[in-house]
Amino acid sequence: MKKYDVITYGRSSIDLYSNNIGSPFVEIKEFGAFVGGSPLNIAVGAKRLGLNSALLTAVGNDMVGKFLLNFLKKEGVGTAFIPIKDNARTSAVILGIEPPDNFPLVYYRDNCADSKINIDDVMNADIANSRMIEFSATALNVEPSRSAAFYAAERAVENNIPVLVDLDFRADQWHDPRAYGVTARAFLNYCKMAIGTEEEILATMLKDPSQIKIKNQQISAPEISGNVDESIKAILKTGVEALIVKRGEKGSSVFLKDGTIIKVPGFPVEVVNILGAGDAFAAGFIYGYLNGWGWYKACRMANACGAILVTKHGCANFNPTLHEVMNFIKSKGGF
């Protein structure tokens, strides 16, 4: 039996989320301090569902890093693979909350510690002792975390460990959005599964930056034009066997290499904050997949986790437990 059910790889941060829900960003008077970063959120979400999870990230030798590590240890997430980088800072995110569809955010990731993950850090991680490894594509944006991610994926494939990538496109984290597409396409050849929104799928196949239109003053969540169906087909020509498309309140869809399409209905709820919902979705999917559920049931579980989180204030701090998710699904008519 392996020690870990899942190891997640990539960014981690302190998240400062507006406590003045509904107020324009420039009018915010107070913030709540939480933890975040897609891989961190997923590791916490998986742990709360009952999986043994560990996080492969890095923090700075600073109080923010200690804040993150303290939270993770209390949650029971494995922290043995989190090096402290003396010459870097733990990253931060500031978010405004104007439901239902405006969530302006600002990243502070200059010289951030999790971008300093290197191949030695991967060698020190016990990847072969995990049932799955999950990556955030943002970790591919700069060196040394990019080559370390490729090395980690190679190690996973060599050990017959399924690789899951969250496409996690953040336009302002790339010097050129086309670079995201080129890099993500190369990485997909190591992946058994990928999760993303339609915008992220289009970004993965992006070759012309004129296809990007910034919406709601959120450079990290652009609107991208293109043919989604053709982009899905192109992704399935890489190593990916299953592409899971997140569709918000509409649920999700699974596209398989053999042409099968599985549509999974969502759970409509009143939205407070959409940030982190995709990570809760991923945690729910990982739980279902590792428990041997079919694509439909695993994604129904994922939809439920995401639906619960959009009714909350923040990300990792509000991930549901297995008991909460099962009660929620039961209240909505079951799987």
C-alpha cells in the first residue's frame, strides 16, 4: 500500500479576500486572511474528503510561509516535501468579491518561493509512493519549477502513476500567452487526465494573442475566442485519455479518447465567491477516481464540492468534508 493517495504540485499563497462582499475593489475596508493556491487547495480538499494528501510546493523563510505550514499541519496535509527558500518570498493574492460575476484579483508572485521548486526538490519527494500526482499548469511558467514539473511527471510515468493536470491558465503569469499553450501542450503528453474550463482549453491551443479579450478587468480570467470542440479534439491527440471540462452551474463534461462524451449535471446554488471552486471540484474528482468510481459519479462528486465552495468566502479554508458533501448530494436527489 502506498503512503499517499495524491501529491499535488505547484503554487501556494496567503489569500487576502475582501470582507466587504459586494463592495468595489477600491472601496474595500477589510480583508480576511486565508490560504490558497490551486495545488494547496486541492491537497486540503482531498484530505478533508478522507484521502492522504501531500503538497509539493515551496515557501519563503518568512512569517507568511509559517502561516501556510501551520495551516497545512493542522489539516493533516503532508508537508515533508515543502522546502524553505531563503532568497524568495511566499506568494500572496488579494481578491475583491462582487458576486455573482466580478472577482478582481491581484497576484504578488515576483520572486515567489513556489517558482523556485527544482529538480532536487522533486528527487527528495516520494513520488513513487503516491497513487496519483496532480499539477497546476501555472508551475510551468518559469524556471526552475517548469523543468522540475516535467521531471516529476517523468518520474510518475516511469512508476505507472496517473498524472492529472489542472490547466490553470493565468494570463498575467506568462510573458506571452502563446508560451502557455506551447508549454501546456508539451506537458499534456505525460498526463492521463486534464481538467479545465473552456477558456483554459482554448488557451492551451492558443497561437494568436488577438484571440484574447480581457473581461471584467481581470487579466487572469480572459475571454478567449476559438473553436472549443476542435481544441478538445486536439488535446485528446496528446497523451490525455480523459479531458474533464468544468462548466460552472451547468456541471461538467468528460471527453474520452475513444470519442465518448459524458455530460454530468451540476448543482445550482447562490454564488458568493467562485475562486477556489475549481480546486474543490478537482479534489472531489480525485476522491471519486481513486475510489474506483466511474467518470459520471466522480464528476458528480466534483460538481457537488465546487457547488458547496462557491457559497463560501474563501478557498482551502472552506473545503467541505466527506460528510458534508454526501449530505449535500443526498439533499439534491443523490448521484
